[in-house]
Amino acid sequence: MFRAVLLPLLACLLLAGAPSPLRAAERSVPATEPAVGSADRIALWPAGQVPGESGAPRTPHVIERSDDPTLPDRYIDDVDAPYLVAYRPKHPNGSALLVIPGGGYQRIVLDKEGTALVPAFVERGGVTLFVLRYRLPAGRSDRQAALADAQRALRLIRDRAKRWQLDPGRIGVIGFSAGGHVAARLSTGFDLPAYPARDAVDRQSARPDVALLLYPVIDMGPHAHSGSRARLLGEHPDAALVAQFSMQDHVRADMPPTFLVHAQDDKVVSVHNSLVYYQALTRAGVASEMHLFPQGGHGFGVRIQPGLTTAQWPTLALQWMQARYAPVAEARP
């Protein structure tokens, strides 16, 4: 009797201490990333010179969460050696976007806010996309690692603009959710010394020419996304730290023109994040445009329920970019 009870109990205890397996729909898919050294995978930093990193970089985890091959939904984490993945149009229009996907500062989603943008922006819009795999705060004391990666990425794209048939004055950023927070940090802190200069690339400006923020994390105070705040700032950040990373408090007149998109029914990142940012942009005199849609929830990217007006945002964004980059007509008497 004792043996019959003890053995199942021991088995349960052992299982409780074992690592949790991936959920049924999740599987490791590292081979879906471009190979190291390929033309579409661009390292941000010279090997062994990532600021703040020591030792050999970990192999990133790339996880697929979708069972539908037509709708991939990968994420990546454990990125110690950040890089870009490029998506180039057949007929480039000279503009580029640094894409910073979200994931709550816990992971980086690669498809809903990355590859899914290709049909609208690359194939139809002629925009070259560079999707950033950036460092996350877990295990790091440097809260500026993601900003450093974003600054370096923008500078690298601008440095190689002619090689990639790009206009160095038409390099923007688009960020989603927590990636929108990184993009807002880049927009307001492009000249903040987030890392020591490494080479000639770092002589380039890190200021985006335009910024597009989709359902962004902005506020670290009353409207904060609690998960993003806890992972970046810790469980109990003081008022000074909250203010330092609340992006509405750092809007400045010389930051890039900004395009905002949010759904009013977003239950993850409150629409108030976009509202307080837009108000700050207006007060500072920054050219800005905001689109609030009644439905869409959070994290929709371009995969939007049929019939929702939210699906218009890529077209609106491309039209806005075209208008921002158009030469200003001389005033007629």
C-alpha cells in the first residue's frame, strides 16, 4: 500500500520540478531565420563588440506558435548578438523602415509585426524593411540595451543607404507595442549616448526621418502595460525611473514627425498611451497624425478581422510617409 502511494507521489514531484515542455502548438524553428553571413541577415555590431556583452553569445530561441503554415507566428528571445533581417522590394522607392516588433519586453514577435508587413509595405509600397532582433532586459542591468540596438540599427541603415538603393534622408522607424516604446525612445533619444562609439557607422545620425507607432507602450505610470514596465524597470520602480521611461515626458521639437495608430478596445495597452503621446507632440509642435479605431484589440499588425476599418492603417501610413517625404512646393505670390 505504501509503495503504491509513494511512487506516484514521487513521480508528480519530479514532474513539478522539471522544465515545462512547449505547448502543443509551439515548436522550435531556428532554421526559419536567415543563415549567419547571408545577405538578408545583417549583424549590428562587429563580432565580440556588442556593448555590455561578454562571453560567447547564446543561440537565440526561435519558436513557432501557429499550426497554420499560411499564418506563421514566430517569436525570438535570448538575443545577445542583435541583427537585422532585410526585406527588399523589386522596385525600391528609396525609403526604408527600421521595424521594431513588440512582445512585452519578454520576446520579439517576428511575423505578425514583421514578415506580415511585406505585402503592403515592400511589394506594393516599395519600402525596404529591416526587422530588428534586439536585446531584451531579462538578465541585464543596462536598461538602455534595446535603445542602443535601435540607434545602431538606424545608423547602420543610413551608413549603407547607397549600397541598398536608399535615400539616407528617408530612413524611418516603425514600432509595435513594446517595440513602439523602443521606437519612441529612439525618436526622443536619438542623440542620447546609449553606448560607446565603435566605428565609422557611429558617426551617422540615429534620428529617424519619420516614426510610426502602432498601439505603443508609452507611459510607465498610471496607463502602463504592467508586464513591460516590470520587465524593464522592475516590480517597484521609483518615481524618477517611471518618469525617465515615460516617453510623453521626453517629447522634443526636433524629433521626427510621428504617425500613431491605436484601437479604442485595446485591453492590453490602453489607448491612453497614444493619447498622452499625441498631446505631448502637439504641445511641442511636432508634425503628427493619429488614427484611433473603435475595434481591433491589441497586437493586430496587419492581420485584422474582416470588415474592420482598422485594416486601412497600412494605406494611411504609406500615404502619410509619401506626403512627409514629398518636396515642399514653393509658395506662390
